[in-house]
Amino acid sequence: MRKIYLVGFMGCGKSVVGRQLSYALRLPFYDMDKEIVRQQGMSIPEIFEKFGEEYFRNLETEFLKNFRDEACIIATGGGVAMRQENRQIMRRTGLIFFLDASFEDIYKRIKNDKNRPIAQRSTKKELERLYYYRRKFYKRAAHIRVFTKDRTIRQVVNYIVFQVNRLKGEC
């Protein structure tokens, strides 16, 4: 089995689901944002402030190109699927799950999160526009769409485990 990528809007649950999935599938879990923070030695807001969003997006692409070659689970950043190059890399190297959460659920989770520069500098309306704009890219990237509304984390994880096991021979 190759990599399992979790894509979706910020706050959709990629990191939480990824950690649980790691236990269920006995695979290492990596949070792309945390790995980039570790590599750069500064927080995401600091990277945005010092170098800008484009620089950060380039770091995400470099991460996908150069990250270790092992079967693992990767929670991607919310903007990763925007770039066609990133979608191609992920589709070539793994199985992509789109965690499709409602905007209202997401907004409740991110509205006060200081580690999300885009959420902090945007109004609710701007975030909602960004959410709907990005959804088409998540759909394009994904092999499998996972609806999270009214589902517990355990239910979401169990569904992904079921799909991974179902597809094992094809990956």
C-alpha cells in the first residue's frame, strides 16, 4: 500500500482523523503543516508573515515531492489540493480521501484558531467563499469522498479503513 492522503478545508478534521487512522491501520501519521513548521523552525503564521502565502505553498509542493517513500498517512494543508502539480503527485503516490465537512461545522472549529492565518484575516463570508471555491479542487484530487456531517470521528475512520482494505489489491 502507498500513502494515504487526507485533503479538505482547514478544520475539516484531517489531523484528528489521521491520528486515529494511524492506530487503526498501524501506519505512521504525518501532519504536513507540523512537518513544515518543524523543518522551517517557525510557525505557519510566522512563515506567512515573513515570506508570504506563495512561499508557504511552494513548501507544501516540496514536501510532497521529497517526503520519505513509505506507506503512511498524511494530513495535508487545506490549500494543498489547489495546485494541479500537488494533485498529480498525490494521485500518483497514494490514495486520496476528501473529508467533506459542512462550512458551519468547519467555521465553529476555526473561527478563533490563531494558528490559521487565513481564518484570522478573513471574515466569515470570505471564508465561506473560499470554502466553496476550494471544494471543486478537493473533489478533483480525491479518489474517495468522505462525508463527515453527523458522523463521529470513529465512524469516519472506520469508513476509511473499510475503503483502504477494500482497495488494497488495487493500490
